[in-house]
Amino acid sequence: MGLLTLGTPLSWEDTKKWSDHVRKHGIQQLINIYRRLKDRHGDVLKWGDEMEYMLVVMDEDTKTARLSLNANEVLEILEKREKESPRDYPASWHPEHGAFMLEGTPIRPYGHLMEHLNMVEANMRLRREEILSVLDQKRGETVLTLTSFPRHGCPGFTDPEVECNPTVNPESRSLFFPDAAISIHPRFRNFVRNIRERRGEKVSVNIPVFKDSNTPKPFKETFPIDDVEANRNAKDDHIYMDYTAFGLACVQCTLQASDLGEALRLYDQLAPLCPIFLALSAAAPVHRGYLADTDCRCNIISQSVDCRTREERGLEPLKHDKFVIPKSRYDSIDCYLTPEAEKYNDIDLVLDQDICQQLQDAGMGRSLARHFAHLFIRDPISLFSEKIHQNDELETDHFEAIQTTNWQPLRFKPPPPNSTIGWRVEFRPMEIQLTDFENAAYVVFIVLLTRVILFYNLNFLIPMSKVDENMQEAQKRDAVRQGLFWFRKEVLPPYKSGLAAGSDSQCNGGWKEDDKEYTKMTINEIINGKAGGFQGLVSLMNSYLETVDIDVDTRCSVQQYLRLIQKRASGELMTTARWIRSFVQNHPKYKSDSVVSEEITYDLTKVADEITKGVRACPELFGTPRTRSKVSLSSEGQKKLRKETPGKADIDVLI
Ligand code: ADP
Ligand code: MG
Ligand code: MG
Ligand code: MG
């Protein structure tokens, strides 16, 4: 888990004083891990998902849906259950930024068996039932997995309703988002204040509004309070936000590689897939009560945690700061990590040369050293007084303080000290879906795809600047159907060409450097292939599935997961964003003015809740799937696991 230290948070002034100290010891901690564990090998696949939940309370009488600020109480009960029976309990719980949010993971990771793919959905279902079991459902409380709650930041969007203006919000000074809706965990409050103080002004988020037939032209908001920064920063035709909008949820997936080399390779190969899966999972078309012209959360979060100073943003000459930094600390990645991919690193990397040298002197490969030297241009944004002085051999808090506040769609995770955990990669671009079926489908698709990448030695590399372009393309409205994405024409190494249908491509061979290596494709072509062109990811996955030992139930579930992604890619099924957008636009009370009112939000939330609970069908979103997901491995699966696990007594995966 990211750092969630309890203790006494330091002000920005004090954190700043310790910045160099944190960086210096953070790098030393990384070097110590690297020296000790760079040759660690033979780890088997372990992996797990993380789901971010929102607590909502619906009132039928007043037709309102609000975000319920009781996540902390819910979390306390759930954490107690987790502690009481750690062997049998299905889930592990963590606080999240919003006081209406929590995060749940399986209590132990899934393992290397194909059958583990069939446990994700069932485990997600158990997690959701756990949360529901402590909510007051009679009062209308429920739990939803929404990427963005439509009226997040609107007057009275929380339950209980709390006052909201810059005077009562000392941390954020926001006009819209009350400090009372930030998790009580000190880390998150500290973030909000320190981001603002480091930046030197309130954060400023502008997202293009969707221009419907009755949307005012130009669309210009009047704010409840005459606020200098809002007046200065809010752009015409944009939805303006002035708060750190962490209340935007995603589903993540962490995978353990067999060794450092495999982890680097997986990281690189997953990089070009981030924008593709961002577009496929798009689920965030409404913000602060307005329809946006974009479908995804990323550019919002990016602006909302942008702690760069004016100098770092290039608005003033460098005087106090060291670097002009092109991106926020939440943004797309800037470099590949393996030597083979180095030729595709075409983005100028702002990095700390001394740190880079130090890491290379410690034996780290050039690209990986540059990656960390790039992450370490940032200051720590949250520091606890109890944690300033650390034993760099045993602790890694300073390393994690910088590493885990570089919020990127991929994260390269070194092994924690004193643990059995190996080198890992975390896939983080995906927006969260309403149902456990859909979320399981996306997670399983990615995990399976990593097996296919390794098995066929696939190559998805394109210049990093093109991945960046794709990240922007992915967030556009209806990118799945309308977008064009840079993608490699041939992903199989030359010796494997002809393995899957459609590989009679004009492009001969995978490792050429000319510009014909990649072209623009639709998401449909990338996933489903095109006759005479790219064979499509799913055809490669199906070829792989024919080579592996897989039980009937798992095969049945996996087939339905693949089908969901295929049909989303082809446009036959809607993305969550498209579905929400169409729900709003077809609502009888919608006035074609981009406004998503309380009543529309209530109706949307109610329908979403029914779909999530399976009491309402939604064939346009995910068909009518019947998976055979199971909470535990079959007895054959368990036997197999024991046989195939080195040190059989110590099985630390879900069985
Ligand atoms: P963070 O918030 O830092 O990403 P979490 O603890 O919330 O970390 O989530 C980590 C994920 O990694 C969980 O899904 C967990 O099941 C999974 N996981 C745990 N151990 C391993 C391992 N050895 N290899 C891969 N994944 C693991
Ligand atoms: Mg987590
Ligand atoms: Mg989280
Ligand atoms: Mg995570």
C-alpha cells in the first residue's frame, strides 16, 4: 500500500526544509533495495486488484443522492473484521482521499494458476457485500464504484451537508469542496494544504464543458462568492474546479514479475496499452454537475494536484526552483525502462543529474536510473515529524514518499524491505466500472495479456511521445469509437509471424526502426483486429488460451470477460461514459443545457445502484453475462497450487 503513515504532519514550510534530506535518504533507501535484491529471481506470478468505492446515500422523498461522509466509521468496522480473522477474511481495507471513499483489495494476492483469474469477480462481490453489510441500507445508504460522482463539488453534495467556502476550508480554500469531505487521515489533508502552499496559489482545474443545444455560448459561470483566484483562473466554456479532486476513482492492478528484468519488460510493454485501456474504461463524463466534453478523469486529477510553482511551470524565469517541469506529478509516464526500449525514449526527461549518476554508480541500468532521477525532481508533499530520521537499511518511507506521489498510469514497484514480495509493476490507467463483472473483466484481461506478452515475446513499443499523444486522444469524448491511436503494426517477433489470424500484414518483422513500424488504428482494430492488418489483441490471447491448461469454469468466465472488452472496442456495447452521457441526455428533466441536476443525479445513482446489485439488467452496457466466478480454488486447483509452490507450507496467495 502507498504510505499511509499516522503521526504529526509537517507544514509545507517545514516539509520544504527537509526536502533534500528526504530525497537523499530516499535514494539511499532505493540503492540499498537495489543492491540487495537486483538478482532476486524465480518469483512466481502473484497479483491483485485495488477497487475504490464511494459511499452514497439516496433519499427517495427529496430525490437527492449525496456522498456520505462516514467512510471512516465504515473502515473501522471493516478493519476490525479483517484483523479478527485474517486467514478467512476476503478483503483488506485502506482509507482514500475522500471522507466518502474507501479502497478494498483481496486480503492476499491471487496466484499463478489460471483458476485464480476466476476468483477476482467473486472476491470483488464479497468486498462489496462486506461494505453493504455495515451500511444503513434502510436509510438509503449504498456503495457505488463510480469514477466521478456527478455532483461532486456542487452545493450540498455531502451527507451530512457541511458549510463550504474558502473561510471554513483552511486546507484547500475551495469554493466548492469542503475540507470536511477530505478523509480524516492526516496524510490527505496534508496533501491538499501542501500542494496549494507549494504551488503558491489554489489549484486550478478547467475541463471543457459539453456544448449542448441550450448550453450558454459562451458558457461562463458566476461563482457563489466573489473569489479573486476563481475569477482569474476559470476559463470560458470550461467547468472550473479549485480543489484537489481525489474523489475520482479507479481500478488498479499490481503484478509480480519473476525478476527485475521481467518487471522492466512488463512495464515497458504495458506502457503503450495504458491509453488504450483508459479509452476502453472511460467512465467520467460529468463533473461538478455539468456534462463535460471529455470522458476520462486523468486531466482533471493532473491539474488538481499540480503543485508546481510558477517558475516550474515556465511562467517565470527560474530563480528559486531548480527545474522547469513540463508535467504535473499526476500525469503520463515519460520513459521506458529497458535498454531495448531506449531508442523509443523521445521525450526530454527532466532529471536530477546527481541522483542519476549515483544510481548508475550503484549499478542500476541507465534507463531505470533516469526514471528514478526523473521521479526525484519532485519534493515530498507530505512528511510526518516522527518519520524524518530513518534507518536506510530497514526503512523505505523516504523513497516511498516521492515514489508514491508521482501518480502515473504505470508504477514500477521495487520489493519492500524484509518481505517475500518481489519486483512488481502496477497498471493504473483504468477508470472504475459500475459492476464487479466489468471490473473483473478489465483486470483479468490485463493479467492475461501480460502472460501473452511474455509467452509470445510481444513488442508493443512505439515512441513515448506517441504514447503521450494517445493518452490525450483516449480522454476525448467517445474515443473508443471515434479515436485513432498510434499502435505497432506488428507485435509478434519475426519468428512468430503467422501464428494468429490476420498476420499477413505488409509490415515484415517487429524490430525495425522506420516510421512504418506503427500507424494510427481504432480501438476496434487494436482489440479485434482487421483483415489483412493487425491481428488484434484478443486473437493473440485466444491463441495463448489454447496452449494452457484451463478448467471449464475459468474458461467460461474468461471468455465473457474478453467478449465484454471486444464489444466495448467495437462499439456494440457502451462504455460507462457513453452510458452515463446518454442517460443524462435522455432524462426527461434534462434541458439540453449541460446541467446535471440533483434529480437527474438521483435517478442516475438509483439506476446505477440497481445495475450494480444485479436487480436491473443493462444489456447495452455489458450484455447478459453469466460467469462462473468462485470465491476459492477447486480442490484440484488447491492440490496443483501446493505442488507447484516452492516452500509449500507457506502459501501466501488466495486459495
Ligand atoms: P498501493 O496502494 O501502493 O498500490 P495496495 O496494498 O493498496 O498498494 O495494493 C497492492 C496490490 O498488490 C493488492 O491488490 C495486492 O493484492 C497485490 N499484491 C500483494 N502482494 C503482491 C505480490 N507479492 N505481488 C503482486 N501483487 C501483490
Ligand atoms: Mg492501494
Ligand atoms: Mg487508491
Ligand atoms: Mg495502487
